[in-house]
Amino acid sequence: MTENTDFTLPDSDGAEFKASEHLPLVLYFYPKDSTSGCTTEAREFTELAGEFRKLGYTVAGVSRDSQKSHRNFICRYGLGITLLSDPEEKVCRQFDVIHEKNMYGRKVQGVVRSTFVIGKDGKIAFEWRKVKAAGHAAQVLEALKGA
């Protein structure tokens, strides 16, 4: 993984999101909009978004889904967090979250659910890989409160 944590991706409305302009940042990567684990994780980050904001953090989720898919996901579940579209896997690869996975008995390249906290200095302060969706947002929040 690169030491460079800056990137620019489009959000669900097509606006450019430049990471360095949103520090400190909780950046989480997830496999697919509207799937059960990803919905659980996005809802939990939404429920705790105010707590993250009080600590000064922006929360943003990244997947390979399109902006339209993100808009539908946000509307369908009333999400209150930023979702970023990375269909070319540029940022996913930058953070080394694309790995071989076993899906229904066959090997595929997919996003491994991971979260990074990027501090005001642009450096990774915390990192979680291969996380379980349920309860993860609270785990990240607790780590930030204790920091």
C-alpha cells in the first residue's frame, strides 16, 4: 500500500471528493451497494455520523459501484454518509483492498471490507482489514474516542 493517502473520486452526485480536503477522514471500503453486510455497515456509519462529526471526522464509503447505484443505495436506506465511486479500482488498489475471494465456490477479485482512519497530517492513524460489518462503525468510533 502506498504512503500517499490523497485521492479524488466522484461522490453519488458527481461532485469531486478530494480526500485531503476532508481530513481527518474515516474511509471505509465495501464490496457492493444494497447487499446485506454492506447495508448493515452503511446504516451503522449513518447512525453514528453525528458522533464522528463531533470528533471532527468525515465518513466516506468507497466501492466499485456507479454513482447511480450509490444514489439509489442512499435513497433506499436513508443513508447520511458520503459514498464514493471507484469503478476503475484506482483507490481500491491504492489502499490494497482488492484481493482474491471465494464466491460460491469460484475465485474472484473483490473488495475486502476494510477501514482506514486518515489523520489531519494525511497519514493512516488506524487500519482494519477483513472486518465484519455488524458493529464495526462503533468499533471505529471507540478507537477514535480513545485516541
